[in-house]
Amino acid sequence: MQKPATPMLTAAYLAAVTEAAKANRARLDACTSHVFTPILPGSRLRQRYVCANCAGEVDSASYRFYAQGREHEARK
Ligand SMILES: [Zn+2]
């Protein structure tokens, strides 16, 4: 007897997650200047950020690299 798949790992769920990630990437790529704010202010555990211009979301590592890049560019 085959073990039933958990609801989180169905093909439909994985397809939906993939499409959501592609849509998020498209929003981020089309944005001319991100203005990120924390989604959960005060939370440092697995914080994510959302852009006020494009509604794209990034994780904390991507946010830090973007912020650092902006700082480096401002120093030129
Ligand atoms: Zn943006």
C-alpha cells in the first residue's frame, strides 16, 4: 500500500508555489527602485520584506544584499 502524500506536497501545491515564486520574481525584476519594509516589524526570525513600489517580497539575506548595494552605490 502506498503512503498517501501529505497535502503540502501535492503536485497542485508545488505548481502553485512555483507560479507564486515566478510572479514574485517578475514583480521584483520590473521594479525600478525597491522600498522594502519588514512584513513582520519586530520579528527577527525568518523576517521577510515587501517592496512598497512593486509588492515583491524578499527574504532577509536578499534584503541585506540589496541594502548594502544601495549603500555602496551612494558612496560612489
Ligand atoms: Zn520593488
